Amino acid sequence: MLRLVLLLSVCSAAIGCGGGGPPEFTAPPVRVVCTTTIVADVVKHVGKERVAVETLMGPGVDPHRYLPTAGDREQLEGAHLVFFNGLHLEGKMTDTFEKSRRRFRAFAVTRDISERDLRPADTDGGAHDPHVWFDVKLWAKSIDPIRAELAKLDPGGAAFYMTNANDYRQELDKLDAEVRAAAGTLPKERRVLVTGHDAFGYFGRAYGFEVRGLQGVSTASEVGTTDRDRLAEFLGAQRVPAVFTETSVPDEGLKAVLDTTRQKYGHTVRLVGGDDALYSDALGAPTSPGGTYAGMVRHNIKVIVDALSK
């Protein structure tokens, strides 16, 4: 425990100490640092060739458990702008951004989402579920804060950013319609989505799925015997045909639940994983189906519908 406390202190210091204000912007490209690959994807669509984007957390990295490094400090201090998800997805790093306004031009892309549209989730110091990108229409609200801050720093590109933002918003409207159409092919009683952690609540609310996760909203939450037994009982009682692993979350806990479901309730549940694992808290490698936000969404809904329709 002492070693972990010391590590967290060092990592916090790696971002929180030293340095002056952000570098002066003189001409494109705008140097942008994003915390997650999902946030970075939106910035790339809005900024295109007028921005140079770096990401702190790479493909498949779990932001709930991420520990900042000294290299992160260097990236952040060299950035004209920093965009982060907010809603406590990045844990202590969020506090650093909020308290270091003079050092970083750091902005939460979820700032325009009203509280009434957020799911409650009292975990790791955060009052709301941060996984808003699983409701495509809700995630589209991240576009305008990015556009606004880019245009404020780089007014010469304001019209360019506005055009890109409008185009991408239309693309996400079409993507949302695709997901709704695909979900609609499943009978209501088959729309039961069980995953490693409770990341898909916004997806369930938007597209009509009952959602269960072995862990809570954060993967840093503890899983006890009661949690595993309760989920096994649910799977057995509902005769759920499949549960889904996630690319950024270990699957050992789900495997234990499925063993219990088979032994105690006589029901065998398919574990969907490998190339069909769902993307949850991070995009995949650039060449993977989940290498972009739209690709991630399309991959997930196809896998879900295919598995639950059998």
C-alpha cells in the first residue's frame, strides 16, 4: 500500500509541478494533447490539418486505472490546448487540470452536456457516469466545445472549424440512426447486454437495452463474491445467451461468473471475446475495426446484435 501511495504521489507531481503557462500560439498547426483516443478522434475531425494531435492514453488503455508519467508532463507543457473527457473519467488527472488553469489550456469536452442528461454514478469521486460516448447523439455535444476552443485560439481557422464541426455532427446523426435501426432488429426481450464493467449505461438508455456489468462504472471498483453470484443468478434466470468482454478490461471475472452460471443454474452462456470483444473505454489500434469512434460504434452494435440474435 505504501508503495502505491508513493507511486501516485510521484505521478501526480509529474503533471502538477513546475513549468509556467502554456506556449504561445502563432500559426497552425495547433498542438493539441488529448487524454483518450475517443476524445482525440473528435478533435481530429474538427481540426483536421490545422491541428497536430497527441494522445496520452493509447489504444486499449483503461483510463480509470491510468497513472500519469513524466513523459505526460512534457507533452502537456508543450500543448497549445488540452482536451479531456471530464466527469471524472481521468480520475485525479481531472483535478490537476481544474487546478492548473494557468499552466494548461485544458477543457472538458463534456462541459455542454446538461446534468439532466447524465447518469448518476457515485464512484471514485465522480457523481456521474462518464461513458457518454455510448449514446451517439449525446457524444455529438462534445463537438462544439472543441470547435469553440480551437476557434478562440486560432481565429483564422474559425470558419474551417465550423464547417468541419457541422459535417461531423451530420455524420454522427447518421451513425445514431444506424445503431437504432440495428438495435431494432432484436426483439425487446433479447436486448440484454452484460459486460465486464458498467460502461454501457448510456447505450442501454438510448437504444433500449437492459445493461448489467460485473464491475461498477469504474474498473477501479472492487468485485466481491456477492457481485459474481448476483450476476450468475441473473444470467441463469434470464437465460441470457451471451456476455461480452471488453478490449480494455480483463475477462477473468466474467469467466468465473459463467462457471457459476453453468454449475449452479445449468445454463451455458457464450463468452464473446477475441476479435469480437467490445470497445469500451478506448479505441483500438488505427488499423482495427475500432480504430475510429464511428468504427468502434459500428463494430460494437454488429457484435451485440449478432450474438444476442442467436
